[in-house]
Amino acid sequence: MSQAPDRGFFGHPRGLSTLFFTELWERFGYYGMRALLILFMTASVEAGGLGIEDSQAYGIYGLYIATVYLLSLPGGWLADRVLGQQRTVLYGGMLIAAGYLMLAAPHRGVFFSGLAVVAIGTGLLKPNISTIVGQLYAPEDRRRDSGFSIFYMGINLGALLAPLVCGPIGTGVSWQLGFGLAGVGMIAGVFTFMAGRKHLGGAGLHPAPAASAEEAAQVRSQLWKGIAALAGVPLALAAVHFGGVYELTVETLVDGAGFVLLLAVIVLFAWMFLVAEWTAEERKRLAVIAVLFFASSLFWSAFEQAGSSLNIFAARFTDNRLFGIDLSATVYQSLNPIYIILLAPVFAWLWIRLGHRQPASPAKFALGLVFVGLGFVLMMIAAMKAGGAGKVSPLWLTSCYLCHTIGELCLSPVGLSAMSRLAPARVAGLMMGVWFLSISTGNYLGGRLAAFYGEMPIENLFQTTATFAIVAGLVLAVVAKPVARLMGDLR
């Protein structure tokens, strides 16, 4: 007799509540920091900022966001092979909290070191908390997409609160206090996870067992090599720079990050399709993962301009007054999570209501790309109305973020769910890392696009972004059915 499924949290496993609130606080810290980051770097030294030029700040922003998600690959591997997802999430949360507190220190060197610590911690936490969500459900459980939509609401509750709390305090009181509040949020997330961990059961508790003593030894060797590489990169860069071999600048570091990302993508997919051994069914699923990877990268290259070009547009070209009260430009960062909170239950209900009639994951991805492109069509018109010097109604950004949110709900929780279904069990964490690598790639591309802000009219930047997203969405819509057939019963 089979055991009835756990329905202790709004019809879903009770462990989902632990992960929901842990992710809520982690995202509070992340989006609180993100709302301030580009504004802090571009603010003058007299205003307490770093006084960095716009183009360089965009590059640093893109480099940081890309690194955060790039490190999800080793984070997923570490959980799969050494620590298990639960311990990896816990250690990642501790590092993130420490990094945010470092950002609050009034010292430029400590600030950038804090960004690196946050990136490492997020690489440990992000892929593995999502993997645990997937492991709460049986493979055939139709609640999975709905569960990820609920989990996504936790993400966006944190994202809603952060710009409203950290943003005004950071821009109006003290940059350091704003960053410090982000750290307090992550500390709350760590305690939440520790208190509710008992509800997770065996989900993500142990790493995959080694098949032999030789494989165990190989895993230990790979671990030490990875630690050496992680420690060696900054040391090598410092030696090159201070030894007079080559002058490192923001531009060269950003270009280098692009090379590393490209190399990581090539090596990853070469390993997946040419080296690793898979069954015929697994190879079909990996082909789907590849398609979703590239669609996701294009989506996030557009969407993540919320923290860069759209943030600057809000600060410089939008009339930020409501009933005669001046508002912080960071307030627009809360629009997306507000829409998510309002619409995520609708999408969760819709996917369950449609059941087997709902669109397959590739078709949902196509919708996501089209909607994020439509948002930039609106912003292209808004930029033309501003004319480079005027200010436009906040309704333009409000409408843009609505389109982006609809696109996000068609793609992001669906992508998390699809990865948890498609990934072979023995590399579940690594495959979730692949998903976050797609976000890393997209964020890097988005940062590079935004860096053109100083070199082209902003309406041209928005037009280029819209064109790429919409064309990619239409192409994916054409091939959605044959791609979905490769998924078999996991569509």
C-alpha cells in the first residue's frame, strides 16, 4: 500500500514551507543589494558612492551577476558528490550573510571582497535549494510545476520587500546601512532553514554514493583541485597586475569573464554530449536541456536589465513623484515581485487546471521570450518620448514590468521544474547548476548590452533587446513540438 502524498503546506509537502521562507530571506538580501549596487557604484564620492563611470559600473554589475550563477556549477557538483544539498544550502547561506556584512564596511577593497564572498555563497545555495524542492515530489507528481510556482512566490515576497526597505534606507540614509540590512535578511534565512530542516526528510540529505573506492578517491582529488583553482585565480590575477605583467582593468576583467563563461559552456556541453555515458532516453532529455539553456540565456539577458539600464532609466528619465511625494528610483524594483505575488497563484492554478492540456515547457519558454521582448518595445517608445532629456510617466515602466513578469512566470519556475524532471538523478545538482549557468550567461550578455548605453541612444538599446527576444521566441515556438516530443512523458 503506497503512502499518501504529504499535503501539509497548502496541499504540498511541509518541507516546501521551509524552502519557501529560506528563499524568501535569501532573495530579500539579494534584491536589497541589487537595488543599491549600480546606484552606489555610480554615485559620486561626495555622495558616499564609488564614483565609477556608468559603462564600468555596468560591466562590474554584469560580471558580478554572471559570476554568482556561474558558481552554481561547482556548487551543484559539490552537493551531488560531497556534501548533499541540505548542508550545501546551509553553508552557502552563512557565506552570503558574511558577504553582505562585508559590503556594509566603509572600505572599497572590503566591498569588492564582499561581492566575491556573496557570489561563492550564492553559487552554493541557489542550485541546491531548487533541487531539494524537486526532490520533495515523486517523478510522476503533477503538483510539481504548481509547487515551483509557490516556491517562486517566496522568492518574490523577498524581492518585493527588499527594494522598499533596503533601497530608501541605502539611498536616503546610508549606503552601508542598506547593505547591512541585506545581511540581516540572510541571517534570518539561515535560522529559518535550520529550524525547518526536519521537514525536508531525506530530500537532499546525502550526496550520491560513490560506485567504488576508486571513484571516491577521484571525487576527493577533484575537490582539492577545485579548491586550489578557486583560491589560485585571484592570486594569479594579483600577481599579473602588481607584477607589472599586464594591467588589469574593469574592461579586461569583464572580457575575461566572458571568455570563461564561453569556455564553461563549451566544456560543459562537450562533456555532456561527447564524453559522459548516458542512456538513449537521457540523451534525448539532455538535448531538451540544451534548447532550454539557450532560450533561458536570451531571456535573462533582457530581463536582468532591471538592475542596470531600466534602473538608470527610472532614475534619470522617469517622473518619480506620486501625489506630490518624491519616490526613490529603486521602488520600481518592487513592481516585478508585486506582479509575481498577484499572478503566481493564477499561473499555479492554470497549470493544474489545464493538466495534460497545458503547453509543454518549450512552448512556455517561447511565450516567456515574446513577453519580455514586448516589455522592451514599450520601453523603446518611452525612451523616444523622453527624447534624451525629458521625463516620462511611470506607467511605462509599470507596463514594461508587467510584460516581463508574465514572461518570467512562463519561463523561470517552469525551467526549474523542467530541470528537476529532466536531470538524471545522479547529477541532479549539477544539472540545476546548468540551469543557473544559463542565467549567468544571460546576465553577462545583459550587462554587456547595457554597457552600450553610453555609446548609443537608449531607445536603440531597448529596440535591439526587444528584437532579439521576440525573434528567438518565435523561432522556439516553431520548434516547440518536436523538442517537447523528446521529453516523452515529462513534458
